Amino acid sequence: MNILSIKRTENAFEIIDQTLLPHTENYLTIANYQDMIKAIKTLQIRGAPAIGIAAVAAAFLACIQYKDEQGFEQKLSNALKEIENSRPTAVNLFHAIEKVRNLLTGDTSQWLSKIDNLVNQLMRYEFQACESMAVNGLHYIPKEYTRFLTHCNTGSLATYGSGTALGVLKLIASKREIEVYVDETRPLLQGSRLTMWELMKANIKCHLITDNMAARTIEQKNIQAIIVGADRIARNGDTANKIGTFNLAILAKYFNIPFYIVAPETTIDHKIEKGKEMIIEERDAEEVLRIMNVQITPNNASVFNPAFDITPADLITAIITDKRII
């Protein structure tokens, strides 16, 4: 059974705090939009599809908060801008808020009901998208492939279902025995903390490696394909994903193995022609200076900490979505 990154009650949402995994499974109840924004910023909830749901959830909570107040329309509009500013790269967040804005016409007394319905619609879509991506990946990826390398976390924790890249691997694993090598994914260790946790729960044979072991692993362990997710895809196929993805795409080309992106159609940003137009989030230096609150470098060290990089389309073998293979 899939883990759910976000659940809903009548007027609140429950998320699993991903910053505490794998050692502590703690669920947070979020009943106001400011707390949901904080959860998005601090990566208590993360992954492009899950962030999209969280964004609409935040809009719903903002609507509850302001619906009976004077200046409701302006206050809700300001709240939507706050939600949009929570993280700049994952396009699902912006698509979600655009859907909310498109609903805000006519009788304002109906807005809460409209956003309420949108939350449910988006949850249903993302769940079905995971199922469809998994099936499309199963049919497209050659049946003889049994040894994969993946990066960051692309499973249930990042989506609302079985996952994107990890969802494909889970379905493949139900048909044949596979092995998955997992980059730890510095600086926040989403691979070692989250992906290993999910794969081990699913009883899929998996091995943890540090990010800089990838080339040696591909060479020595006969890796047959690299499969990752995406946070934003430009019209030309350039793809933003967790920092370190571009490195793997270069290695895939060198070793002549396929490099697959798995993402729902909603991750394609039709407003952007190429990757250079994307805004890449840079995060707090503390994420690099420390591991699990232990400082690992001299005091006052300078840091460059981009959260994502952009893989050019010509390094990508295929983009597997819920609708098609690109």
C-alpha cells in the first residue's frame, strides 16, 4: 500500500513530516495556510506533484480564514501570491495556483466550495497519473533491464500515489526481480533518508551509494538505466530536477545507457521554451555546512547551494508521462 504524502479531513490536512524520516514517522495536522507555506519551504512536504496539491490545500485554508472578513477578495489574492513565492522551481505549484485563480469568478460565496472540489480533483488526478506513468514505464523500458540507478526521492512521498520514477520501478519490481542503486542525494539526503525507506518498505532490493560513486557503480554493477523525476520540463524537453541529475545524464551518455525522466504532464511548462528560462532555487548555506546539525566545514565557509540543475533535452532518452512517451 502506498504512503500518502498528504491527507485531508473536512477543514484541515495531514502531512508526514519528511524532514524527520527515516527514523521518526510524525504526522502534522495543518489547519491554516501559513503553516502549509512553512511546510513547503522547509521541505516537510516536497516533490513537485505533492507540492501542487499542498498549494491548492493552502489556498483552501486561506479561503476558510478570510471568507467572512472585510476585503476577502484582496486578502485571498495576497495569500495566493504568498503560496506562489514559497518555492520557485517546481512548476506544479504555479499550475495549481493558476487553476485556483481561474475558479475565482462570480459569486464569492461559492469560492470555498470551488477550491474544495479542486483539491479533490487534483488528488484524484495525481493518483491516477502515478498509475498511468507506472504502466507506461513498464511497457516502454526493455524487459531485460533489471539494474537501475536513481536520484533523490520520486516515490509516494513526492506525489499522491506510487510515485513518478519510483512508481515505475515499483511496478517493474512486481513483474521481475530488480536491483536499485540509490544516490544519497546531498545536501539533504532525500535518497538515503526517503528513497531507501520507501524501497525497503516495498521489499525491493536496493543499495545506497554516495553521489560521487555513480560512475564507479555504473561501471562495476552493470547499471542498465538511470531513471529520475522532474520538477519542471520546458517545451524543448530541457528538465529541471534535483541537483546532481545533470551529472547522471552526462554519465549515462558516456556509458551509453538510457536516461529516463518520469513526470506527469502537469510538470511540463508550456510557457517556457528552454531550460535557461527557468528560475533555479538557491537554498540556505546551512544545508551544505551541516549534516544532521553537525557542522562539517570551517567557520565562515562560503557556500553555493542550488537546489536543482537543468539537464539538456539531448541527454534525455525519453520522458515518460501519464499520457505518452516523449
